[in-house]
Amino acid sequence: MKNVFSLFAIAFFAFLSCRNDEATVQKIDQIIQLYIDSADQDMLNTNIKGGYTNAKMNDVYGLTDTAPVNFSSKKDNDTASYIEYIAGARRIGIDSSGSLKTYESKIALSFTKSITDSTTATINDTMTVQYRLTPEVFQVSKIWYNNVLQFTKVADEPNIVKIRK
């Protein structure tokens, strides 16, 4: 009896290992790197005179007027500063046809800039992110900055947006 059980267990596990798993693993590609410069000056570097000293992001489609969006301030290998946005803003459906769906997030960006030692200015911008969803991939597809198309997805390339002011 013990041999029959062992033989059955081996056959069962062999069957499981040979089965074809047709479930597709969906690729997620939603990390955005946002660079902002003005006259070749890295505006996101808080250590440079004239750069932004503070940055905030707010979800325009959020459920409340104040819906902060998380982001990280980072530096690349060339020490250029950028904002890394991964997720957090509410996505609304804007189109759906078959298995392709399109979503959109809108983020208000607010930057503080020192004009003099005692004077600051606030710069308000808007970033609209469009996402593409299929059974195979969820990815950033287009990005508008202040209503100007600044990024269109290129397959297998990172989502890098360079804004020149």
C-alpha cells in the first residue's frame, strides 16, 4: 500500500510540473523620472542658487482637494536631480475597447524658488500621465507637462521626461 501511495504521489507531482500555465504575467512599467532644467541649470537641485528649494505634488483627481502624492527626490549617475514618481495619484478610465484600456492621472506640482534671501516665488505646473492597460502590460504611455506632450512611450525604454523651462 505504501508503494502505491508513493507511486501515486510521484505521478501527481509529475503531472503538475508538466502542465502548461497559460496565465500571463503582466509587466508593470509605471516609474517616471522627471527632470526639470532652465538655461541648463538643474532646477531640482536644492543646493544650486536659483533652483527649487521645495517641491510638492497633489492629485488633481483625488477624492479631496488636498490629496498629496508621494515621490522621491533622487540623483542619477551624472548627479542630475530628478523626481521619481511611482504611483499614488488616482487613475480614471478615459477609454476602453476590448482588452485595451486607457487611464489618466493628473498631478499638480508646486515648486518654491528663492528669489532673494527673504523673497520666494511659487511655480505651479501640471503633469498629466496616460496609462495603457492590456493583459500583458500596464505602462505609462504618454505624459503632458503644462498641456504640452513631453513623452511618448518607447518599448523597453525607461520613462524619462526632461522639461526645459
